[in-house]
Amino acid sequence: MRFHADRATLCREIGQRIGDRGAKIISMGIATQICLLSCACTATAARFGAETLRNALGSPPKERRYAGAPPVVALQRQFDRYTAGFGLHYVDCGSYTAHTLAGRAFLMTNVPFLFAGSRLASAGQIGMGLSIALAGLLSHSYHARQLRYAGVEPEETAEGAEVRLAMMCDYGGAFTAAVAGMATIAKRGGIALLRANPMLPLTVTAANACFVGGCGPLDAREYLIVHGMWHLFAASAGWQLAAL
């Protein structure tokens, strides 16, 4: 009987070791796939953005108007100077205004940020929840103006300046949420957390690819789809983070 018990114990130990090694191999495989997918998505998105970047490089339009208090205007000018005018260039959505079905659907892609922020706050991650909810509100504010003034000359008009001011605020909200997200991931285990939850880095990769792709030479309809997907993937990443 003792022999059989020892044999069973040995079999369990061997099985556990095989399972541990298998888990490590699977984890490494997932991490490798995530890295490869991230590189592929980034490279593909960069191809779409390359033409717009080449066209933008040079200098921002001299007639470009800005809105806001003097320090805010100075910040926008500096940002434009460092990005050769590309940073505050926005897509003219043409006939897709806030009153069209496509425009309304596009604006609705900001709503999931509020759901993700609420879930994060309910899970005790109040700072992260507030930052992603604020990012959603600022994004809605920017895109609502972008659609409201669709078809209006974007560089020299007061309407274009208003859109750029909202765009600058949107950047601030997105940057704050991204930093809060990275800090949360680092606090909860960093790479180990991402390996244990591969859907999170995959979702973030997809969001980044859509963001970069939306900066490319797209027409208005393509922009609404690709950038709207960026909203949905980013909000989904926040929703997943609340469950970890």
C-alpha cells in the first residue's frame, strides 16, 4: 500500500512539474505573440500615417488661429511648432455632421468610457476611474465641435480655433488616462499581470493601432470608423483593468 501511495505522490509531482513548465511555455508564447502582433499593427498603422506626416512636416500654416487664454494659446503654438503643424491638424468630416446617423454613432463611441470609469471607481480604483471618465467627456467635447463645424475652413476661422482648443484638451485627458493606466498595471504586477491576462495587452495594441491608423490619409467616413474603434478598444481596456 505504501508503494502505491509513493507512486501516486511521484506521479502527482511529475504532473505538477510538467504543468508548471507547460504554463511557462504557454505564457512565453502568448507574450511573444503579443509583441509580434503589436509590431505588425504598429507597422501597418504607420504606413497609413506616413503620407499625412510627410505632408504635414514643414511648418504649421502661418494663418492658423488659436483660441483660449494667452498661456493656452502659447502652449498650442509650441505644440504645433514641435509637431510641424500635425499635432493640431484635425479631419474635416465634410457632410458627416452631428445631425447625421454616422456622426451620432461616432459620438456614441465615447459613452463606453463612462461605463469603464464607473466600473473602475466601483472596484476601488477611483483615480483611474475618474481619469478615464474625464477622457471620455473631453473626447466627446472635441469631436462634437469637430462635427458641428464640419465643412468650415479649419485654419483661419474662429470655429477651427475652437476645435483645436478642444482637441488640445482631449490630448490632455487621453494622456492623463494613459499614465494612470500604466501606473495601475505597474502597481498590480506589470509584465506578469499582462502575461496572465493576454486580452488586455491585445486590446491596448488594437487601440493604439486604430489611433495611429486614424491619423493617416483617410476620408471622413474611414476616419469616423477607425477613430471610433480607437475609442471602443481604449474603453474596453479600462473595463478589463477594473476586473483585475
